[in-house]
Amino acid sequence: VSYQINLVLVFIDVEAIEKYIIIGNKALETDNTIAKKAYENAIELYKGSYLPNRIYEDWTSEEREKSQLLILGAYITLAEILIEKKPIESIRLAQNALAIDATWEEAYRIQMRAYIIKGNRPQAIKTYMKCEVILEEEYGISPLPETKKLLEEIESIR
């Protein structure tokens, strides 16, 4: 008797996540409903860092970075799809992205826009300030011109 894994019955979550994101990216051009569902499925499958018990082993770092970039893209793209109708959900998705990478500037911009949609200008400004502090602490840089421009637009709201 020999034992084998039946690959028909087994799936690899990282591969499934990537396939859902590919579906979402393709559908984004034509059908936001399909794209939204594909990104939601990818996010649902994501359970955190790739092989966290092997974090210091070089052979895992490339796949870990790849999966993080994929899921960050899914969080951000889904947040953009939802921002007009569900700004609070967009804020939550952006916060999840920031929990993975606190320097992901696009997530701060989404939060800022969502807070403005909700009519919360002080929180939008506070979000910019947090972004500015994190980028300075981590990399010694200031936010991108796009982020600064968004702040100026927010500050000009009367």
C-alpha cells in the first residue's frame, strides 16, 4: 500500500488567492460585481503571512512578499470599488491593508476620501497626519504629491 495526496481534492490557498485576484483584475474593466466578489473571495482565503513559522528562512521570503502584495492590492481595489456606497467598509479594508504594511500610502488616501464622503473632515486630516508620521519614521520621506494634494482639497472644504 502506498499513500499519496489526491491533488484533485487539495488546493493551495496562495494559488487560489492569486487566481481570484486575476479574475478580479480582469473583471474590473467590465463588471465590478464579479470583480468585487473575486476580491472578497481572495480576502476571505487570506489568513496572514505566508508560513509565519518560517519567517526567517530565505526560501519563504519571495512567496511571502508576493502574497502580501497580492492581498494589499485586493484590499485597496475592493476599497476603491466600495468607497462611494460603503465608505465605512472602505475604511476597514484600508485599515486591514495598513495592518500588513503601515507605509502603504494608497490606503491612507482611501481612508481620507472615505472620511470626507462621511463628512468627517477632522478624521481625514488626522489620517493624513498619521501617514506623514509613519513615512517619516520608517523611511525619512514625506507623502507623495498626490496625497498632499488630497490634503489640500480636504482643507479647502468649507
